[in-house]
Amino acid sequence: MNRPLRTAIMVSLALPIAACAGHHRPQTDMAAAKITTIGVNSYLWRATLDTLSFMPLVQTDSAGGVVVTDWYVNPNAPAERMKLTVTILDQDLRADALRVAALRQINQNGRWVDAPVQAATVQKLEDIILTRARDLRRQSVAAR
């Protein structure tokens, strides 16, 4: 191989490495919500999975922030079942960064029939997930 070509290849390989030398890693005081390898707030994501851990999961998409459960029958109420979809809408830990949608069915004469879901049920689930996410964040900050 001729010398000018060899020199050009060596320089092109060395430039990306040299470009990294001036950059620093993120400081530890960076907002924890922004330090994530998933597409949404990591505390909300983890809190959602923790909160819904008793239900069978059909779909989880950390990049899109969606968790979908399968139908769940509470052993204490065998004539009723629920299915949930939780969507995390932001990378920040905020109340409006979370949306819970619930479907409810009741068993009537051996058939599952759609039934209304009380708004308080959805609100309570959102509150539980948000509280858990805040607890996870507090634990993370205290551990530093």
C-alpha cells in the first residue's frame, strides 16, 4: 500500500478517538429522569411494572412506554375481570406523563360482557404508579 493512502487511513481512524477526548461524562447532578437507556421515564416504567406485576403482561415496549396486560380475574371477585393499558408519555416524572386505560368485563351466564370502569379506579391506579415512581426516585437519590 502506498504511503499517502496508509497515512490517510490512519488519520481517519484516529480522528474519532481524538474527538472524544474533549467531552466529559454527564455529571451526577443531571436530572435523573433524563439518564435513561429507555425511551421514557425510567422511574415511571419501573413503577408501572412493579404495580402490575400480579397481572399477566401481553406487551411491554420500553421505547414507546406501553404496558398492556392480559385479562386478570381477581380470586376475590371471580365474576369480574380487568385488562389495563398503561402509557408513559414523557421522560420527566410528572403526573401528566402517565395514562392508564382500563377495560372491565363481568361474567353473565357464562359470557363475558363489557361493563363500565369507575373513573376512580383509573385515577387510583395512576396514583399508585406515581407514588411508587416517586419512591424509586427518592431511593435512587438517597443511595448516591
